[in-house]
Amino acid sequence: MGRNAPSGGAGWTELFFLDEVTALAAGHRPCFYCRRRAAKEFARCFATARGLPTVTAPEMDAVLHRQRCASGGAFVDVGDVRSLPDGTMVASAGKYLAVRDGRLLEWYFEGYRVATPAPETMAARLLTPPATVATLNAGYQPIWHGSAS
């Protein structure tokens, strides 16, 4: 948990990403303070994906922290990229790619570029934490940057 509360104590960390898809790939979730409706929907889908009636923010954070690449989470090799839900990000051949509508969008700091059909198989590693992929499969729909349209 960040130390950015007005009191200087535990609070949230102000993070800025291209879009929610990018934030989810980095192992974050919607904020219960500034995006309460999205955070509740994410929690509902997260719990559903795990077969739980409910889940708390600290429980989600613990899972996501263990699975994020920056925390040393294991890379998961992907077989059929087309089977991944929209909003999932993978790395392949030195590129970062997001899955949207059965296509792959190449990610850049400025936005997404050239959509290409996802091949049946490709060497790719999952960037989005597996728990978030399951949450996306359970129906959570992240917000995309305008360039992904």
C-alpha cells in the first residue's frame, strides 16, 4: 500500500498509465476511492473467478502482488492467444501486445497501433496476472485508450 494519504500514513499510490488495460497488466486494480463502481465490479468478477462469494481489496492486492511481473511473478507461456479475453496483455518477440476482439494491438507509450489478427499459435508470455485474466473472463471490461478503437 502506498504512503500518499494526506496524513502521510498508509493510503493509495497515485499511478498513471496509458489506460486501464495497461494498469491491469501491471498488476493493479481499480481504486475503491476514485473509481468505486469499477472497483466493485472488478471485485465481483474477481470473486466469481475464484469461486468465492466476496473478496476484499487487501485479499485481491495480495494475490495481484504475488502475480505481477515486477514482483518476480512467474511468466506464464501462452499457447493460443486468441483464447485470452479482451484486455489481456502478452509479450512476444520484444513487443507488448493487447488482445482485443480476436486481434492483437501493439502497445506503445503513446497508444496502440496496427491491429493484426492473432495467429493460432505464437510464442508469447502472459503479462497480465493470471487472476486478472480470470477476472476478465468473468466479465470485467476495462477501459481502453482511444487509440485502441
